[in-house]
Amino acid sequence: MEALVFVTTELSPFTPGGIGRVVHNMLRTMSEADRSRAIVLMVDGAVNPRLFEAVFPGARLVQVDTAKDPQRHTNGRRVPPDWAFSDTRWHWRSAAVMLALEQLAREMPIGYVEFPDWHGLAFCTLQEHRFSGLLPQACIAVRLHSTHTVILNAEARVIGGEDLNICDMERKCLRDCDRVVAQLPRVAEVVRELMGFSAEEWNDRVVVHSPTVLLDHQAPATHTIAATAAQPLMFTSKVQRFKRPDLFVRGVSAYLRAHPGYRGQACLSASRGDEAYAATIDAMVPVDLRARFESMPHLSQQAREAAFSQATVIVPSNFESFCLAAYEASLLGARVILNAKNPAFDDDSPWRDGVNCFKFDGTAIGLLQAIERSFNCEQPIVPVELRCDPWPWENWQARMAGHAGAAMSEFEPKVSIVVSHFNLGNYLCETLQNVLAIEHQNIEIVVVDDASVDEGSIRTIESLIRLREPRLKVIRLAGNVGLAAARNIGVQHATGRYVLTLDADDLIDPCFVGQAVRALERHREFDVVVTPAAYFIDGQMPPMHGAVDAVDYSVFTGEARAAGLLENRFSTATALFRRSALERFRYDEDLHCFEDWSLYMRMCDAGLRFLVTTDVFFFYRHRSNSMVHAPRDASMRHIEYADLLRTSAPAAFRAGSRHLMLGLASPSRGSMSAGTIAAEPAGELLSRMAVLEHLLHGVLHATTPFAKLFRIPRYFWRQLLPLRRVIARARSAA
């Protein structure tokens, strides 16, 4: 039978966390046949295998330690090392999980893989699922818990560059997965609206599956306890901003003041992960009421259940995907008070105001009134009734019958390789030899010479014209028009269904074009295939084969809607496009820099979809005299960035925040010149970045939760290869 794989960073009873409790409950309540084919892929969390077997008999445990370097160069793969993932450590974790799943797939057939939505852990697996055919028969699902994106939109906090990259990964995972597992219908709709998905691309993939609620130490209650004057009022979520412990303190304090006859305690039975924020909550308790508030952060599950069964449990949070704690409390007989603004508690959920709970309007006064209603209610209330949904892996093949990717319409569609050239005659022949070695045979090569003036380049172009190679077109421009215009001219002369853009001094892996074409032929909803870049020093051999790492890398998320405004996380200049995409979106010829960044930003804003490979297929030659590394003063750099934002930033942002947007290219940004940064220790650099983060806080919240942290644009960043590694490691350690 095909395996069921559950990828998680948490697992009850071994680690804390609601995600781990959901996985625990699913494993405990599925049939023996399903549990015998279930595999838990535990990421960066130690679990005793013997205890695992005792709790989940028949299931298999596979533990992935992403601090250890996996086999990145086996089976033809060329995955960058962990330090190369400078966007976020979670991108690296997703790559390590992908490699672990690939290893599992060689041992057994896999029919279903379920990821949590949190931090985009499914990113690399989903991209390889589409690109290289990893797990071809499996349903890859993402279960809605509480994404980092949701949390950023539900609470006030400082947002950094890593936050933005995580948001992009989470969104892409939800956009590309086969199934979205929602624990409640309204939660799915809220997430869809927040992520900006259309109903057409979302609704058909959503399945509702509410996890079974289990009690470890008590049997479910047959009735809800009556209200008494000594009954505790309990807050049982994390002491975290969007869980609203502040609302609990304000509403309960008001009730204590208004009802002196009430003798119960106010209990915060919650973990205190953020001690600084927990201290602000402690300080909110009025001095005269502090004896009435009790903190109980480390209750065992048995003690927690016993406390619930005798209490009124209050859940004031703004967002929950399900809230197991509320269900557990109700099944234990507790009286439950819920925030009606929370989508998990709306009228389509099992919660009924005055029947199995009391709801309030999300304000402190509303909470006071709900507590009063609970204590004054003469009619008994009852425990909540649970939903009974089919397992999300059931009926997958039947649903997929009408949604299979389109078959290849022809064996090898033509691909046009557009090579722009200006005074690079010393490298052009090597690049063209590399292109001619491409395994995909149906290609044409369009070389656009942008009026080169050095003698070697002129001789090279003239010799190419004399070759009479049927697959080669040489367009020789009479005057220099610039890189963007040269690429547009190359696309105009291209006749292939697909176009690969390549600079005259860079190299591409021979197998990339064929794999990318097959992926786009199978998945017609995608338009662009993006590959990480490996950098090699001019004069040295490119790391195209074997297990030798490059001197540096760039990794991408493709659809970088959030981070892409502040740094190019879309792609290098080299990618494989549908020609129709490049005909619709031309390179902006008004720009003198960042023309590829501009193109991707506009494509992404229009909703085009990108596939991102995990393996490196593109090799960038690091030349000290290249256009990228030509010296420019600070004023020129922030003029170029301002021009990028002026021409290419998302339309809604550009319309609503034009002057603030241009302020991103202000002198505060220009002061971080390449020379200044190179002289600074990494710790001081991170400190200066934090200052910029503070300055830009709130500026970019107009459309999506953009980061407030500016990073040096990719073109300038490449020359700081050693320092970049130091900063990436410093960020990971932080």
C-alpha cells in the first residue's frame, strides 16, 4: 500500500505545540491499516523511537536533522549548502525535507504527504513535484494551522527581511499544493482572502477535515458544569500578541471589579515564550488585583485537563485555525467563552452562542458582558459536538482524474536561446559551445550583438555570421541600444515556443532546458522556470559536475511578492519563459539597471506563476570588470533603485504610496555603500540594518505584509561574497 507521510516540526506528547497535537490525534484515531502505512517525518525535533512506537503502534518515525548536511550531490542532484540559503533558514529546511522524501520514495510508493502551512516547509518538495516529477502519484497537501503570514497580519511586531521571505514561501506552497486541508470552512476563506488567491484557483483544492479531539486522562463529559462564584477564569493559549492575553486581563479585571462577590481566580495557564511581552501582560494587571491573577505556565496534560474540567475557559484570540484547546475544554465540561471575531468560532463552525459557548464581540467590555452572561445563564449549556469529516487522502485518484497535467503536445517544442552580447568576445564562443551541448535538440540560438566596439568581439561576431549554422541567428545592431532593448530584439526574432535568456559570459547546465520544457508542458498554469545560481570566479572551472561547491550561490522563491520589493528574490537574468510571457511583458528599456528585476516584479504582480528548481542549473561568471560590478557612487545607486520602484513596483502599492515608495531610495539607503559595508564587522552591519528596518517600519503595509528591512540589491551584494556568508550565518544564529 502507498505510504501516508506527515511532515512536522512538532509531535505530542514529545514536544509542545498545537500542530504536534493535531498530528498526534490523527495518528491515534486513524484505522490500524492506515497507521501501519503512516510515516512521521520529524524535522529538527528529537523523539525517542521506542516511546514513539508505544504511543503510535504500527507507524514509522523518520527524523531529519537539518543541522547535518544531507546527501546534496547524490542521484544527479546539485543542491546548494545550508549557508547559501540567506533568505531564510526555512528555505534550507524545506530542501532537506525534499531530499528525505526523495530517499523515502526510493524505498516505497508514497500516496499522500501532508505538510503544515507554517514557514513554507513544503516549498522545495512542491517545486520538485512539478519540475522533476518527484512523488508523481502522491497528493501533496498543506494543512492550515496559523501561517507566519497570518500572525504578521494579526499582531503588532517588528517585521524583518526573513519574515518577508517566509511569507513568500508560505503563499507559494498554498498556491502550488494539490490540496489545501482546512480544519474549518471559514478559516479557508479567510486565508484565501489574505493570500490574495482567486476563488477559481482555491476552492477546488480545499478539503475540510477537522481533526478528532482526544482527551488523554479523562472521559468526555456528558454535561457542562454549572457556574459558581469560585469557578476559575482561565486563559489557556500562548502568551503571544495575536492570542490576546491583554484582552483577557482587561475583561477579567473589569469583571472582578464589577462583581466583588466573585471569589474565583484568573489563571493564565499558558507558556511564556516571549518573556518581554509576558512582562507587559503582567504589568497590565491592576495592583489591587494581582493576588487574584495566577500564572500556571507549566501544567502537565493531566493537570491541564483537571483544571479545565472545573473552569470557565476564555479564548480571546483574533485568529485560530481550529483551537483544539477550546474543544478539549468543552468536552471536559468547561464553560467556554469565545471571541466571535475569530473565524474559527463563526456561525458555520460547531460553536453555538448560548448553546455550547458564549461569544463576545472582541472588546474588553464585550468580554465582561460575556462572562456576566455565562454566570447569569439559568439554562444549562452542553459540550460542543464535533464535525466528522472524511480523511483528506481519501478519493484522491478520483478527484485527480479531471485535473491531470496536460501531456506533451509534441516531443520537443522549439526553444530559442537569446544571448545578448556587448564586448564579450572572449567568452561568447565558450557560452555558445555550452548552449550547443544542451540535451534538448530542438533549439535555435539568437545572438544579439549590441554594437560591440572592441576588435576581438567584432571578429567573433563576424566569424559567427560566416558559420552558416542553421540553428544560429546573429542580429548585429548598428548602434548600442542597451541590454534591455537587446533582449527585447532577441525575443522578437525568436520563433520557439519557449525562450531562455542567457548573458554572453554565463553557462547553463545541459539538462536544464529539457527538464524545464517538460515541466511547463505538463503544467500549463506556469510560465517561468527559475534556477538557483552558482558563482564561479573568472578563469576558474565552473562547478558544473561533481560534489564541489561554488564560491557563492543565489537562491530564489520565484513569486517573491513580499521580499521582491526590497531585494531580487525572483530569479537571475537567466530563466526559461513561455515566449508568450515575454511578448506580454517586455524588458523596460527606460531602465539602465535592474531590468530583469523589473520584469519579474511586473510578471509576479500580474499573477504569472514561477517554478523554482532546488538544484543549481545556472552558472554565473564573476568578473571584476562586469557591468554588475562597475563602480557607481551612492547617489547613482539609489537613483537606480528609485527608478526600479517608479516603473515596476506593484500597481496598488505604486498608486497608494508613491512618495513613500520613492523614499526607500533616500540617502539613508545610499549611506550603506558597498565600500562602507565591506569595512564593517558583521554585527555592526546587522545593527545598521536594524536601524533601517525601524525607519521603514509601516511604510510597506499597503498591499501585503512586506518587510521593513532593506537588503543591498543582488547586483551589489554579489561582490561581497565572503561577508555575505558571515551575515547569513549571523542571521541564522540570531
